[in-house]
Amino acid sequence: IAAQILPWTWFGWVMMFLSGALIFTSDPVRYYGNTYFRIKLALIALAGLNALLFHLTFFKTVAAWDEGAAPGRARMAGLVSLLCWVLIVFAGRAVGYFE
């Protein structure tokens, strides 16, 4: 399933990047000076790094996970990913309210 979903994940990431870049170009001075915008970008970078590390390390042993629970480090990577994306949503919403 992962092999079928991964291209959609990349497509979603590209669409997110393009739409975010277009929104940023509408008023770059306003967004650049916004603390929550910077937090959001940092969290997106952290989420990307977390995904990259997951795929380069823990995902290589995914076939063995069918016999039991995922390793603790893999579950931690999932938790970090979920936490990052929830915080990205909150930071994104805060961008419009706090300037």
C-alpha cells in the first residue's frame, strides 16, 4: 500500500508548496515578519526531516512489522509527525490573527 500512496503524498506536498508560495507572494513583507509564519515553516521543515529519516531508517524493516507491533522508534516518528502537522495547522491559523 505504501508504494501506491507515496506518489500521492509527493503530489500533495508539491501542491501544498505551490499554493503556499502563491499565498506568500501576495504579501511577502507581511508574512516574512510574522512569528507564526516562521514557526510554521520551521515545523514543516521538521516534519519533512522526520519523514526523510523515517524512510531512510525504520521503513526499511517494515516487512517484519507484520509479525508484531511497529518498533518504538517508528511509533515515535509517527507521533512526531502527527504533532508537527497539528502544530502546523495551528500556526497557520495564527498567521492570520497575529501580525
